[in-house]
Amino acid sequence: MKLLMACYDDLRSGGGSPRRALRLGSALVKRGHDVHIASKTAQPEHDFTSQKIQGCTVHWYLAPLGRCWRTPSLCREQALFHALRHRGIPHSDWALTFSPFFHHPLKRLTPSIKQAYLFPCLLSNHTPSTSLLGKIDAALLRRIEYRTLTQADKVILQSPILEKEIQEFCEIDPAKMRVIRPGIEAATPTKSRAYVRGELQTSDEAMVCMAISRLDDNKNVEYILRSVQKLEGNWMLWVAGDGPLAQSLAALSDELG
């Protein structure tokens, strides 16, 4: 089967969606599928080029609107349509998308293609908006997410909690949804609790919160740091991850104590 995976982030960025796309794509290649990935690039010289990565054929398209991730939702969707139309995408049996902004552009470009929306997280439910423009954009985002969820042929979720949240968000055929829990290698711990707490300078009495995340603007780890500081009692936050904000977040952590 010929499959097209649409990824909003650059596959070389190391973020969550690119890692999922490559892992899933390479696994599908091993099962005999012909996998193509449309990936954003911020480098103009890569536009219109293709290359093999882990068995997948990656088609680079120039990043719409540069690096402005927080561009208003409707503009982002339109920019994606024009970027993909400019690039040209291979005809496929199924499109697997990681963002609600791909559904409408792909449907306009290839009306017969079936689409599966992978791992939705209802951005509109978790994006704070206080300004008038922010509230308008949140309403547009909800409309885009609603359309994507109700029109997609399949919706793949990570947990029953998300399944319930989506059912409360919109009327969707339960038969279209499927929960696939993320695989975790449950290795036996090799170091004791006391040893780990000692290494991380955490007392035995402390209540520990842990954030496992890529350290970039989209994850808003700064908000977690500032929130834990305001908790009453003996609390400690452990952050595991890497990214462009690693040094600034480490400095903020030292500043907050």
C-alpha cells in the first residue's frame, strides 16, 4: 500500500511529531508498504528535493510562513495548502497526518485520498487565549479541529481519556476511533530510589513531580517551573528532555530555586 505521512515539523528537528513519523514510517516500510513523508524545511535549497530516510521517501516542502508557528490558524491552513500544491505530493491510498491543519489542504489536492488523523490532542482545549485576536483564533482552531475529527476516515488515539475528551468535543462515529497505547520498554530499574534521589539532591520526604518533554516554546515548560514553585509543602520538580531552551530553563530553575 502507498502511504503518505504529513508532518508539520522538520524531520531533522528532533521534536515529537518527527520522531513518531520516522518510527511509524520505518515500521510500515518493514511491513512492505511504500511510505512517503511530506516534511517541512526552513531551508529554501531543499524545496522540491527528496531523499530516503530509514526506508521512507521524504519530500521536503518549504516551511509556510517561515518559522511563525503561532500564526493564526486559518492562515496556517491556507499556507500549507499553497506550500503542498507548489511542492506537489505523490498520489497515495492513505494519508496519515499529525496535525489538524493538513486535512483540508490534502482533501482539496487529492479528494479521493483516505485520511487517518493520528494522536490528536485538541489544541483548542489547551491553548489559553485572553486577547480578542487570541479568542478569535481559538474559535477558528476549534472549527478546524472539529472538521478534521468528523471528516477523517480514522482517528488514532493514545488513551481512553482522549477518546472520552473527543467524544465530548464533537459528534464522531465511535467506529472511526481506535486507541493504540504508546509502547514503553518497562525495564527493571538498576538504581534504587534512595540513590536516584541522592543524585538529584532530593530529600526522602519531598513530593516529586516529573516532566518529560522536548524543551521548546511549544511545550511551555517554563509554566511548569513557575507553577511548582508556588505549591505549598516540600515539592521537587524533575525535568527530563532536551531542546533549544535547555540552557535558559536550567537558568530559570536555578533562579527559582
